[in-house]
Amino acid sequence: MENDRGKELAEAFTKLKKAMIKFHMISGVPQPALTAMREIARCTNGVDRDSHGIKMSEISKRMNVSRPAITQMINYLEEKGYAERVLTKNDRRVVNVCLTEAGNEVLKKCESTGIAMLNQITDSLGESDTEDLIRIVNKLLTAFEGIKTEKQ
């Protein structure tokens, strides 16, 4: 019976993943690129303000993604006009990344659209189920953190 529950949970996760991909594509920006945009914005506009942008290696570290993958994401964002590479004044070997005005606008639009969609979901679930969902997801995340893998 426990194996059946594991299968049911795996199927539910698969369906949720497909729904989340669809959810993220409504913005027109692939989810990994959107996550990179959030990291760039966080470091250049937020608490970690650095007027010269953020190093690509820092984005890689924060997202736990390989440097070549970050390079592809930044190339995509540059092609769309959402980000730009900037040479630092102190060390011209260092290349940082900043969001362009268009990138900041797209990010704000994506975030507001995402919040509006999540509000529709919470309205559909109701207050009690939404609170239960948040509690269960947090409990699930804690359970995932406690799982030992072969690599550990």
C-alpha cells in the first residue's frame, strides 16, 4: 500500500510540474531565465545593491546551476534586450550582468501576473485549504531536506 502512495505522489508531482511549466510560460520568459532575472535584480536593485551588476559566477552559485548554463541564459536575456554585460572599472577582466530597463519591466510584469494567478488559486482553494497547503508544502520541504542521497 505504501508503494501505491509513493506512486500517487509521484504522479501528482508530475502533474504539478506540468502545470507549473505552463504557469511560467504565460510570461513568455522561460522559468530558468526568469529566476536568473530575479537574482540579478535582487543583487542590483535590492538589499545587496551593487551598482556594477552581479558576476555571472555569483548567479551560477546562487541558482546552483553550471556556468555554461548561466552563460546560455544570459545570452538569451541579452538577445531579448532584458540584460546586458558590463565591464567593471576596477578590473576589466570581470564581466558583470545588469538588467536593462526592459528587463526590469518584464520582471515586474511577470511577478505581478504570477501573484495574480496565485491569488486566483488561493481564492479557488479557500482560506482553510490554502493554509493547509502552505503548511503541508513547508512540511514536505523539511522532509526533502532530511532525505539522505547516495551522493551524500
